[in-house]
Amino acid sequence: MKTQNVDNGAFIGHEMQAKATFIAYRLPNVAWEVPCFAGEVMYPEGVATLLAIGIGIITQPGEVMFRVGCSFEITYEAFPAPNEKKF
């Protein structure tokens, strides 16, 4: 299953808009593996690209809870590297 996500908000005190495409794979143990091989986070100061992978479990009918890890590549100096901090 392919899904796209667009979200606005703040990340480390900077306003941003994030766009990502995820492809969900159902695993034999009723969990979902959700890699994102191409995403971008747009800030007023510039753009960061991201890679992410998540695992989801069905908590009740129609509801899935995900845990996701992300890696960012920052292409401008004004923003501190998020990989240097824990969230």
C-alpha cells in the first residue's frame, strides 16, 4: 500500500512543512513495515531530505500505532543538524 503524507508544524523551534511517500508492507505477524525512501522537510531557511522506517501494529480495528526513526540530511548552515539531538 502506498501513502503520501503532508504535514505542517514546528521542529526544533523552526516552522516547517514535511512531505513524504511511504510504502506499507504487511508482515506475517500482523505488523506493518513502512519505509520512506524519499521525503523532504521545507523550512524558511532551506530544505532537508529525509529517510525513515517505521513498524506498526494494529491496536484495534481501524487503528495502527507506528514507531518511526528518521535520518535527515541538512543542506544549509542556518539550521542545527537534528541528528546531533535526541527527540
